[in-house]
Amino acid sequence: MSPRSRKFKKRTAFRKHKRRTSNAAHTRLTFCENNGISESLYHKLKRLGKGPREIDLGDRIIITPEAEADWRREREAETTERRAREAAASNAA
């Protein structure tokens, strides 16, 4: 292969992560990246019982797309409920 043709070849070895499809299962790290939270917040939420459902596969933890969607809906509902309580409390005062 000539140096010129090598210059234009795709350099896939330097990609940080593979491209993930929207319905791919996540590891803890990719779940955190996909949802914009830190790993420490993830573990804090798990301790509080507010983390996503997980599948334990030996030494790997997998989070399915369905579990991620359910987790997002639960957090959205929790936020809506909290904001409604805060609004009611501010109107009562």
C-alpha cells in the first residue's frame, strides 16, 4: 500500500467507543454517558433505590433499553410531582 493511499484510509483504531444503536443494552459506564450523569451519582441513586433495573451476568452488569426507558419515566414523574408540591407550598404561603 502506498503512503498516499494509506493517508486516506479510515482510522478506526482511534475511536473511543463503538457506535451504539438506540436499542443496545448498556454497561454502567455507557448508561451514565448516555444519560449525562456521573458514576458516583449512579451509585448514589442505586443506594437510594432510584437506580435502573440491572441484569447480573457473572462479572458484568447490563442495563436494558427497557429498564433505561422505565428509569427515565420514573425520574420524570418524580420531578413533576416534586415541582407540583413546591408550587402548592409556595401558593399556600
